Amino acid sequence: MKKAKIDKRKIFKIIVMIYFMISPVFDVIYFYNHLTTLFRVSCLLIFVTITVALYKESRKTLLFLVAYYLSLLGYLVVSYFHSKGFYSIAPNVSFNLLSEAMTLLKLSMPFTILFVLKYQDFDRKDFFRVVNVWIILIGGSIVLLNICGLSLASYTGEFTNYSIFSWRKGMDMRLTATKGLFAYTNQEVAILLMLLVLAIYEFIKIDKKSIILISIVSLSLIMLGSRISTYGGLAVLVFVILLYLGYNLVFKKKISKSVLWLTPIVIFWIVILPISPNSFRVQEIENATKNKESNDQRILSDSDEDLKFKEELEFIDNSINKNLIGEQFYREFYPYQYDTEFWKDVVAKQNEMKLDYRKIETMIVQRVWEIDGRKTNILFGISNSRIQSMMNVERDFVLHFYAFGIIGGLIALLFYLFALGHLTLVSIREKSFMNLTIALCFCLFVISAFLSGNILNFMGPIIPCAFIVNSIGKYKDC
């Protein structure tokens, strides 16, 4: 009877490991949809049920998880009733309860993952098996498809046949920056930065063959073509080398000569920068694309519009700097015919404020917030579904403040506060290089989310982040 129980646990461990290994597959455009997201979430909830059934000791911890689910549910109820009093002059700012619930459910998944993994006896080999599969599936596919000329462009989502061999000075990065077949560039960048750190650790401490994995991740980050992936990736590579040297000097540990083999990768990265996709960035606003056509929908027909109103619209259309502010922002996302005062103010300030699409996104949400005018917004926000009904704000944390307010934001993002505190305490208590590596991975993830967005609300990045955070304090340095 005891043997059967052990076998069940081993089978469950294998299933959980496979789930994490194949996670990047669902971020490919052909599988990236609401149904696969629901499938990924459902699997984790099923894992919770199985964990409770197989591990009696988990039932006490389950109370915390259930309490967290209930707190999110409570906020959802409050948010629903709070939404009833919302006022907007633009008709496309709408609340969707199902969308709001799904977003909050996804935001609860990091704690769910920690609960499931807490009772899995993953050792160091298991951990790096998962990490290495991710490197091959994500970094390897980006590199391979780029070389074959079969990638999606990072910033347009269209297929491009340009590869690293066709890079040359002056080429438009919308053609040369590629993301394999993945749906979101920002998400893959956040994941790959963490994987770069872990690959370096594995190379220095475990297996010298991992230099191949470092090369794959480095090349894929350059190919993605964003500033964070191109310059941030190089900075991370150099920083981890310096962190390793500093750590060993402070704690008087032997420095592995193998760290010198990372120098050629650093040199290659620097040498290729002048012709890399990011060196030829087009205006940032052109990078903020959306998969639907812009429709210029007027409130009134030309025959009904008074002369002054027509002149205001024409003034905005003719005066706005379309190199800084794409037409989709004032025609589709927050139509100018509903709020001419706002867009005239943007025209007046556009040059001195050095606007880009992220600033415009924030300004629009702030305007909607101000017009609604309720003081309770600072506590409960105006809802994520309302913001998404206009456009996405590509700066996480900023998005979450406007969407959920202080109370909702604290509940929804509690995992990141918990992780920050937990990682700090464990790193101080157990001063291992592995723990510093894990803490650095988490910091890079959070920084990526703040700078680029499209990360914290999505299962693709959430899964590896929680998986990596779970490993803090579990493995000693070799």
C-alpha cells in the first residue's frame, strides 16, 4: 500500500514536470488563445486538488491559498458594484465581468504554483532539466527560425524572411527583429533574461557544455531586437560575471577559470550591436501595433456637424505629430470626437513632453480616471477590462494601479511583495551564489514588467517566474 502511494507521487511529479517543460509551446501564436489559457489555469487547479489528496501535510497550507482566492473573489465583487457608478464620455470604455475574473484568476497562479511545487521533491537536476528545455524551446526556436527566415517580426507580428545573415546598416528593425512564432516579444524577453542568468550559473557551477545554452539565449535576445533584450541582455551577462567574481572575492572562494570563456560571448555581443535590429529603431509609436483596423467613427455626419466642431477635429488631425502619436490612439483607442479638449492639450504639449506611445497610453487612462472623478478609484481602480477595451498600457504596475487601485493592486500583486521579502531573507540567511542568482532572476522579471508591460497578466511569463522563485534556498552551490 505504501509502495503504491510512492508510485502515485512519482507519476504526479513527472506530470508536473512535463507541464512546466512544455509551457512555452502555449505561447506560440497557433496555440495562444483564451481556451489554452483556461487549460493552463485548470491544470494548475487540478494539481492543487491532487496535491491535497496525495500530501496530507499540504492541507494546512491550503487554507492560505483558499483565503487568497477568497480575497480576490471579494475584490471582484466589490469591483463589480464599484463599476456601476462609472462615468465616461467615450462609449468604448466598457466593463466585462468575465474578463475581470479571468485576469484576477491568472494573477493568483503564482501562489498556486508555489503551493503545488512546495510538495514536489525536485532536485537540482530536475530544476535545470526544466530550465534547459525552456532555453531550447524559446531561445533555440527563435534562433533557428531566424536563420531559416521563417520568423514573425517582433514589432509587427507579420512573417519576415530576413535573418541574421541579412542584417546590415540602415535596415528597418520592423523587418529584422524577430520573435520566432511567439505571440509577445516582451514576454519572451522577460523569460530569456532569467534563463540567461541561470544558464551562466549552470555553466560556471555544473556543466561546461552549457556555454552552448548561453550562446543560444544571447543570440535570441539580440534577434528579438528590443532595447531591454539587446542592451539589457548584454548588461545582465556582464553583471552576472562581475557578481560571480565579487561573490567569490568577498567569501574567499576559488574562482573558476571557465568564467573566461564568457568573454568571447561578451565581445561578440558588443561587435554585433552596430548592425543588430535595435540599432535602427523606427519611431516608437510605430512599434505599438494592434491587430484590428482603425475606424474613424464620428458622432455626427458631416451635414450635422457645426463648423466649430469640424474645425477642432481638423486642427487635431492636422497638428498632431503622427510620428510620435499613431492615428489609432486618437481615432480608435480614445476617439478625439468625444474629448477634443484632451487631444488639443496633447497637441499643445506633444513636443515639450517628448511623448511616446507608453506615455500616451498612461495619459489616456489618467484622463478617463479623472473624468470619472470618483475618489474611490484610488482604492479600487477603474478595472482592467475597461482599460483593455480602449488599449493596453504597456507598463505593468502602472496598469495595475489604474486597473485595481491600491487595495485591488495589493491583493492581485501580493505574490511579488511576498517573493521580494522571501528572496531577500533567504539570500541574507543562506549566502549562496545560487540564491543570489535566483534573486537576480526575480529582479530582472519585475524590472522587465515595469519597463515593458504585457507580462504580469499572462501565464507565459508567470509560470517560469513562479517556478524559479520556488527554488530559492532549495539547492546549495556545487
